[in-house]
Amino acid sequence: MSTGSHFKTRLPEIRARPFDRKKDAPTQIENLLPRGQQARLRAIATVLEHQRANNTIFSEGEDAHFVYSVAAGAVRISRHTESGRRQILALMLPGDLFGLPDCGLYVNSAETVSPATLYRVPWQRLHEVLLEEPELQVSLLLRLAFDLRQAQRRIVMLGQHNIAQRLASFLIELSQHPDFYSEQTHQLEVPLTRSDLADYLGTASETVIRAFSKLEKNGLIRRISRAIVEIQDLDALRNLLQEKRRVGRLRR
């Protein structure tokens, strides 16, 4: 589980899954940066400690002067529709990179969902370092490709999966992060509130609660507290995403 107490001495990490992993293999996120590249980024980074949830890091439309990487905790990336409804587009976890500018502006908003430690890197300085180090360009390109694949998976999840499958997909993704999942106890720390999780899964809070109940009744998970879930059958969660007949047989 994440603690945040020793993260000031940790080198920056930008992580993703390797391209050559087997389909649906439980491969955890791995660091993309060699130690030399980590040290180069740390030299130009500032460590920010956010002690509370719901701290705004930047807002949509602001001038983008910094790029961020998560060292500990979690950050939500969101956007509001014209009607005012919030949609959480992504959850930034340790090793994730966010805040890359578009025409000099932030296109989304970023807020903490838990106490978080961030590395803040000036965009202009990072741009200069990238021009000097082609290998770092490749590492960041791999990270951006990973983000694109994650966005594509999310489109499939929202468009083709029911709410129980969406929740299962979220729990599986989160279990890939050792900062949140303990393989010894099979306990998963869920940093999102029910409201945040509903906005991430594209549904209502009450529907999320019912989805948790369905997964628990079918022996796939066990809720220990509002923030801790025991994954009782990770393979069955994966099968749930593929077997439509099993989804239909979930006990209500």
C-alpha cells in the first residue's frame, strides 16, 4: 500500500506496461526510465506535497507552464460539459505523466483524489532536455503510446461493457500498481470516492454501489472498508470482461 513518507528521495518514475506482454497477462507497470534519465528529470523537477484530496493542480484553459508526474497518491483528470456535468477522463497513478500542453494551454483539469506527492517539471526546461537527449524522447513516446492504448481500452469499456464489467475493469487496472495492491493480502486500496468512481465509469453513485454488491455476492471481491477491497478471484474478474453469459448469470 502507498505511504508517501519516503517519496522525497525516490527518483522520478514514468511507467507503463511493456509492448510485448501477453494478452491479459497480469504484468505490472514497469519503469520506462533508466536511472540516468531519472536523475536528469529530478535535477529540473520540484517536489510538491498535497496533504489533502480535492486540491486543484491546474484547470482547463490555463496557460500550461509545467508537466507533472505522480510519485505517490492519485490525481483525477476531468472536464466539464457545457451543462456543467463532470466527466473523469483518466486517473493518474504513480509513474503517470500528465499536463502536456496543447497550444500552450491545459486542455483538462487536474485535482488530487487523495494525499499526493508530485514531481513538477517546467515545460520549457523539459523541452530543452528532450532536444538534448533523444533516448528520453523515446521513453516519453512509449509513455504517450501507453496512454493512447489506455484511452482506447476506456472507450471500449464505456461503450460495450455493463457497469459490473466496467467496475471489474477498473479494479483489474488498479491491481497492476503495487502502490495500491498487495499480492500477499490480495487487498486493493481504492483511492476514489464513490462519486469520483461514478464519474469515471460514466454512471451514478448508486449504480456503482450496486455493482460492488453484485461482484461481492458472486465471490469475486470482498469489501473490507470504503477504501479497501479484497480481490478474491482476479482471474474471474478478467473472465467477466469476456464472458457475456457469465455476466447474465450474476446474482442480483
